[in-house]
Amino acid sequence: MTIGPKKVTAGEFLYHFRKNPVGADSLNESAGVRDYLPLFINYKLKVLAGESQGIDTTAAFREELAGYRKVSAQSFMTDKQVTEALVKEAYDRLKEEINASHILLEVAPNASPDDTLRVYNQAMGLRDRLLKGEKFEDLAKEFSKDPYAAQNGGQLGWFTALQMVYPFETTAYKTKKGEISLPVRTRFGYHLIRVNDRRTSQGNIQVAHLFVRVDPNSSEADKMTAKTKIEEAYGELQRGVSFDQVVKQFSEDGSTRNAGGVMQPFGTGKMLPAFEEAAFALKKENAYSAPFQTQYGWHILKLVKRIPTPDYEEMAGYLRTKVQSDDRSNVSKSAVLRRIKKENGFEENTTALSAALEKATPQLAEGKWQPVPDPNLNGQLLFRIKDQVYRVEDFFRYVVKNQRPQAGASPKALMQNLYAAYADERNLEYEEAHLEEKNEDFRSLIQEYHDGILLFQMLEENVQAKSIQDTTGQRQFYERNKLQYQLPPRVFATVLDAASRPVLDQAQRILAKKPYVLNRKFADLTFPKGQTRLTDAQREKLFDLIVILSKNADYQVEISGHADASEADSCSAGRLKSVVSHLVKKGNISPVRIIEIDESKFKPASPTDKDKNRRVTFMLSTNARQDVVRQFNSAKPNTLVLQEGYFQKGENKYIDAAAWKVGKQTLEKGGRTVLLDIQKVDPARVKTLAEARGQVINEYQLYLEKNWVTDLKNRFKVSVNEEELKKLK
């Protein structure tokens, strides 16, 4: 077809149709082609309108399109077969876990060939000694540069795929149980790997955690106190107290204590070995471990659930992202570079390259290298990519810009690595710049981005912005069509739906006066005689109150200060001030959410136990009725349901069954007791413009767009090649 001056090929139309089929199905796709035709023409007319205004020539437009192009090009410059093979390999490896030890011999990534060979030979010598019977742990402690080798004899514990650098992982998975690998090079140096054991993957696990901290530098008395505390917690569990309650009472893990101790799921290699061992030893849900100790303190774990390894289809997206972001991506990148160098005729001048590499000096390892003027060399061709020429002087400028200090590195190795990076970057850069020429799908995608940006801007200018800002046009459109905007008969009511009559009565009592008092309790803070300042333990308890108030914006708290008869009158006020000041300053709680009451000595908690009278007490309330509903439903869902607003027939079964008159009514229906409070009855009427504004704006947009497209069709002639359309059908 032609649309104004623009020609549209059958291929472009088909590309859009396949992405946006309308009215097509497997039995009658040709009908879908005909149905899609007017939608496609309207789309292209709007794009042409933008082009005719020169919007696609502005700097902002070009910058936005270039950003889309840069991101999209990356997916067209990967070797999909290699990537998918790496994804599948990673998934298969995740089904198995490896227990291994290693010896690390350091060698810098940019070490000279002589240094690299020396370390490799050292690794081979150690391997020979191991094969002759020397103990792996002894040699690891003596020679390994792994900082933990002196303590663990090179033991790495259990791991699975995606937890080690790729060359190390690959060698470990290819080495049989009990065998010692040949030296494998990673960015850290050369490794010798002994595979101690292999097992089927344990998958992931989710546990709840009860934790008592023990500082390594604690006194023996403090360590004994922690041990006593964990044993007391364990005793509570054995007596049948719920894990959640024991966690809230005893756990010092601030990140999980208010969630019943529940942690995020984890798998092998993610936690301390002792922690993982205890977790995976739990076989049944809700079973809990005996107390065990790590370097951080004492732990008790409860099994929440086991999570088996998901199906390949479920994990493929996640694994693809991991493969593209770790050093596996180098495998795919190398495959791409081999392909594009061949396709684009990459050709090196080996003579000039050798001469350029010889210009490396010790200053390169210091990051201070500068090329020596050499007209015979610097202007020589270094390599070409099709018709694009790159000279030695271009490479030298790259070296000056990208060199970094690397103490101990071989200058020649650094120069070689910089050349490899330079050549790779230029090849990828050339490929990206010519993607439209080589790849029809990419060309179509970028054209789609181009048209999409134009379409968005034109719709914004001619439809969206106009429909929202043109209030006169809105009102005129509303007046012409107001009979379409009808409201049926409605009532404004509150529906309180309770599981039983006692629940309804209790809810009514609580909701009778605002703020609504909550049953949620917060423990008193008690003070030594005459003391008003907060202790560290009291501040830690107040942290829980800060969390509650922070998570519930409508909560407020009534705080009362108390003293016993033998204390000064100022003690209760001082205690009250300390607590309120901490909540406001440290917890960032607004003072308007705090009600302060100085009870002084007038409300003793106990006539005999004076310690209980030296206290600060708390009562939580809320300004939101839904908080009260949540409180009723905390033990059992749907104990209480509250709905409020306008209702029409068919929206609420209780409203439908009630008499539509102002006042309160109680219904017994389906085993539940329901209070209806109808405050207003509205007859059917036409909506006001304010009430119908959203619907008016939407329909006004359609009206504006229809008129705009009609104008465009009058402006740009459309001619369809029916013969080509028949071929497509």
C-alpha cells in the first residue's frame, strides 16, 4: 500500500499482523488479515502525521530511539544456541551438589608467560605428591593461598551450580568422586580440586529461626547466660508453647522476630555449614531442631517447608539472566565474536600487530604508558573490518585511555590483553552499527520502536492531553450525550457482617466511639525505684512498638506513667517523658499519635508488689475501622466483614434483601448476623459531569481520535494493492 508519500511493503504489514492479530483464528486467518487492515492503516496514518511534523528529527526523539536500540541490540548479538546450552547445563548441574577441597596457587591475570608456567608447574608438582599419597589437608595448609586454608585444610563444603566461578565449577563437576583434577586457571590463579563427595540436590528450604546472640569476646558468665536462655526457650517448645510465641519472647534476630522467625528460603552453600546441616536434617513440617551453636550464637530452627528444584521451564528465565551476568557469558561472547569476525571479514596485519605489542614498557604496569612517536608504525593498518580501517595509532590511544596500574603484571601481557579487548570492542561496535543491514527482525523492531515513539507523542498531543485539558470540550460532549450516563437507584449504607450475634455485639461496642480501642497488648515497662531513664533492654522492647506504629499508620497509643507510693511525685512524669521522647526522636513517631497520661501514684497495679507499680503502660487504639476488622479476623478469617459506600441492586446480597429505607436493620442470613445501617436512599438519575468525568474523558478521547483519523485520511491518500493483499490472505 501507499499512505501519502510512504510505501508500505507486504513484509512490514505481515510483521505487524503476526504480532497483533485481530479477528484471526487457526481456521480463518485470511479473515484476520482483512480485519487488521484498517487498524494498520490508522496506525501508519498517525505515524506519518508525526513524521510530517519532523518530530523524528528532534534531538530528544533521536536520543530516546538510540537508547531503545542500544538495549535491543544486545539480544541480537548473543549466540542463542550457546546461551541456551549454558542455561541447560546450569539447570542440570543444579540437580547435583558437590563437596570439594582445593589448593589455590596465586597467579595474576596479566602475569608473564614465564610466571604463569612456573605456577602451573608448581601445581603439577603438588598434584604428583597428592597422587603418591601425601595428605591433601597438609599440602593445602602449607601451600594454598586461600586465606581459610590454614583452618580448614582447603575444605569448601557443599556447593552447587552458579556458586563458584565457571571454570572452577566445570572442573569440579567433571571430576569423579575421590579424584584430583588437573590444575584449572581462574582469575584467582591455579586450583587443584579434590571432589570429596557428590549427592542429589536437596533443593531449597524455608525455616523459622530462634536466635540467641553470643559475642565471641563475651565473658564466660555472658556465654552461660545465653546458653541458659536458649535452653529455657527449648523447654518452652517442649511444653507445647507455639514456636511463634517462643520466638517473640526469646529471639534476638531482629529481622525475623516479628514474623515468627520465618526466614527467606535458601539452598546449599548459602548459610553456615552447621546451620544448613541442622535445617536440612528436619524432615517434617513444623518439626524443630535441638539448640545448636555457631560462631554467632545459639539457634533453634523449625521447618516451614521444603522447596524442590522447579521445572526447567519455570527456572529458564532466571538462569538465562544468571548466565548472561556471570563469567559464563564469556563463552557466548566468544562464540559471537568468532561468528561476526568471519562474517564481517576481520583481517589483522600481523606484522604491525607484533611491532605494536613490542612497544609495551614497564610504565604500562604503572598506568603511565605513552606511545613513542613513530610515523612508520603508528599510521600502519592494524586490522580492518570490511571497509572499516583501524590503525596502530587508534589502538595506542585506546591503551592510553584504558590502562590501569597493575603492580607485578607483565607489560607485554597487559598490552596483549588490551589489544584483545580493543579488537573485540571494535568488532562488536561494527556489528551493532550494521545490525539493520544484516537482520530483518532487528530492522523491523527498530522501525516499530521508531513508530511507537511517534505514535505515543502524536496521541498525547492530539487526543490524551486535549481530552483532559479541554474542559469546555468535555462539557459540550457530556451535554450532547448526558442521557448515556445514568445512575440506577442506590443506597448509601454500612454493612457489618458478623459470624455470630456475640461477634456483632462486640464489634458494635468497639466501633461506638472513636478512636477504637484494640485488644492488641503491649507489655508494661517496669523501672527500679527512683529510676526514670530507659535501659538498653527497654529501648529494645520499644523497638517492637515503633515497628507496630510504623506499619499501621492509623494506630495511636495511650501511654501512662506510674509510680509507687514511696517514690517522688516526678518519677511517673519522668518515665512518661523518657518513653515518649524515645518514640518521637528515635522512632520518628509523630507526637499527634501519642496520648500522654501521668497517673502518678493513683492506679497501683498491686497493693503488695511495689515493683509492678513503678511502670509505664500502653494501650493501642486506631482511627480506622478496618483495623478493628483485621483484629477480629486475626484468629479466623471472615469473622467480621465491613463494607461501606453506595450500593445498587446486585452488588450486595444483604442490601438486596433489605428494605430500602433510612435506618438500621439486622438480618440473619446463611448462619451470619448482619447489621445494615442505611443512611441515604437515592432514586435513579443522570450522573453529574463530575460523577461521569472518567467515562466522559474516555469516550471524548475516542471521539477526538476518530475525528483526527478522518482528517488524516483526507490529508494523506491511502491506496491498497489488492493483488498483494490476496497473496497474503
